[in-house]
Amino acid sequence: MANRFDDVEEVLDRHARRLARELGGLFVDVGEALRRASDRDRRPPASEGSEPTKEDLYREATRLDVPGRSRMTKAELRDAIERLK
């Protein structure tokens, strides 16, 4: 009977660690989004004809719901946005 409890405890522990990692990742994502929003609020608007920043491209990719956007480089974001427009 003790082995069964050990098995259950091991499974619960494994799931708790996985959930903690996922929750930690969500906190990081929220923190980054808040930082970007704060930076955006403090930055003057880009002038016409200037090249968009990676953050500008990321916001547009978010609006367009580009899959995998969080791992893309600036060039990849630009290309993905152009393909969707």
C-alpha cells in the first residue's frame, strides 16, 4: 500500500512542478508585456518613414495573431506581417 501512496505522491509532485514552471512563465510574459506598454507610453511616436522597432512589429504581430511571434526576430516579424497584409 505504501508504494501506491509513493507513486501518487510522485505524480502529484511532478504535476505541481510543471504547473509552477508554467505559472512562472506566465508571470514573465505579463511582466514583459507591462514593461513594453510602459516603454511605449514613454516613447515619442515614430515619425513617418522611419523604420518600426521590434516592439512595434511585435504589437502589430499580436494584433494580427501571428503564431510563434514571441520567438521571432525583427526581420521574421516584419516578414510575417507582410505575408498577412
